[in-house]
Amino acid sequence: MDALGELEKLRSQAMHRGTTPGPAAAAAANGRGELSRNVEMNLKRADFQRARRLRLSFQVEDEQQQVVEAVHDLQVDITDTAQLEKLLLRLNISLHAKE
């Protein structure tokens, strides 16, 4: 799976959804908004059992695609996948406005 391509697709969708009224518009009225995305990856069983870490990077960009803020190489260690068939990682990212 092309993870960077998927992230770019999600970023593009988020930009387009921000211009369309919907449930997020009601949330924006109280100063909050929420976006939800699912990313799925499939690995060969042998590769899945070898997995020991997820490494994530993400960045906030403006309309000109200039980076406003970024987090690089966030590591999430995986203990033991030998007995697992699936691993679900829930990641909450809070983006706050400040003075």
C-alpha cells in the first residue's frame, strides 16, 4: 500500500469536505470540528508477525502547501504479533488554536 499516497488523498478529501456544509458545520458552530479517516494496510502473514513498530509523520499545511506545524517519526511500538490476526491503532490528534 502507498501510505503517503493515501495520506495525501485524505488531506485532499479533508480540504474539500471543509467547504461543504454537513455535520462538521454544526460542530464548527460551537468552535469544534471533527474529521475521521480509516487507513487499512494488508501485510503478508510473515511480515505481519515481524512487525514491531509503526512510525508516523504528519504535518499541517496551509492552502499553498506550506508546512505550518509537523510531527516527525512518532513511534508506536508493537509488542508481539505472533498470536494476532489484526491490529487496530486508534490515534487521536488534537489541533488547537492559540494566541
